[in-house]
Amino acid sequence: MSATAVLHKIPLFSKLAPADLDRVVEVAREKSYPRNSVILFEDDPGDALYVVARGQVKVVLIGDDGREVILSVLGEGEFFGEMSLLDDEPRSAHVIAMEDSDLLVLRREDFEGLLTSHPQIALALLREMTRRLRRADEKVGALVLLDVTGRVARLLLELADDSGGDHITRRLTHHTIAQMVGSSRETVSRTMRDLVSRGHIAVNRREIQIRDRAALQAASGQT
Ligand code: CMP
């Protein structure tokens, strides 16, 4: 997909007039990262915003013992790296390529220029950051209040919403899901098998399908 097409797709930039979008594309650099490479290191200073043009990345915290917590998985059209640009603090987490990924990189000056000249971009940014805060709040609640089945059910509903329906097309292994819900790969595999046998979800090579949304909502404490 061309850089213009990617930027046009993301809510952050979609409201820009074509000439302004072209200007953003002009100042953005394209960079490729192989699978498993670290794009941003936690605690490094931040000087750029990144948009995923192709591929998938994970936002992670890594403990001293090497254990990973995945805060978020971001796919095509999603952005990261805005936090350090806004508060001048170091990077809040590592960002690692889960697949070979192509990114568009916007320098701090260009991003700040866009925010001040286009209030609609600042508003879209606030909207997305609010969505991420809501998700983080829900995740904290789930970690304390739900068992693993509830946490997996909640995550599956969230991923289905991201895909705009009842099909999860994001490519996630059970190991990754475990790191997203704070559990082990074995427990997540058992939970997924159980959800399939109850008819709550169906799984094939390409996607996970939500079969019984009400049952997943009940398991995740939503009514
Ligand atoms: P920054 O702190 O500059 O670098 C790490 C980036 O990860 C951060 O900006 C955000 O873009 C992203 N990030 C951090 N926490 C979350 C989260 N909970 N959900 C989604 N993205 C996040």
C-alpha cells in the first residue's frame, strides 16, 4: 500500500485535505524492520512518531527475569511513539516487530507542526489516546476481577471489535494471547479449546470467529 493510502486510512490523518496529506507523506521516512527486531527501547529518549504501513508490532514491558507483558498489539494504520513526543519523557515501553514490518516515521518537529496547524489532528489524537486509556483501565480491572477464561473472552471481544465484526483476523499465537492476558501458553490453549467445545468461538487457520457473543460477554463480566 502506498504511504498516502496508509495515512489516509488512519483516523489520525484521514481528515486532512489531499494537499496536506501529500505534505505529510513528503516529510515521512519509510523504514523496514525484520520480525523480532526492537523498534523502540523503553527508557530511550523519543524523537519520532511511527505509523505501521505493513506488518504488526507489540508494545511490551519486559521484567528483570525476561517475562513479557504485552500492553497492546498494533497493526496496519495504527501509530505509536506519540507519548514521548507529547510529554518529553523517555519511551514508556519497548515496541517490537512481530512480523517483518514497514513503518512511516515522522520527526518530532513535523508532528508538532501538524498538531499546531491542524487542530483536527490533535482532536483525533486525543480520541485515540482516550480509547487506549479506556482499554488500559479495562485491562487492569480484568487482571484483578476476572479469571483466565474471563480475560480471554474479554480480549477476544476487543479484538473482534477492532476487526469491525465477529471475525478476528489479527494474527496472534496462544503464547502472544497469554502475554496479553497475564497467563501461560498452556492455560490459554486449554481455555481456547474449552471455548471452542462450548460453541462460543470457532477457530480455523486464518481467523477466530465469535459464535456466541452473549456467552463471551457473560464470561467477561459484561451484561
Ligand atoms: P512512547 O512512550 O513514546 O513509546 C512507546 C509507545 O508505546 C508509546 O509512546 C505509545 O505509543 C505506545 N503505548 C504505550 N502504552 C500503550 C498502551 N497501553 N496501548 C497502546 N499503545 C501503548
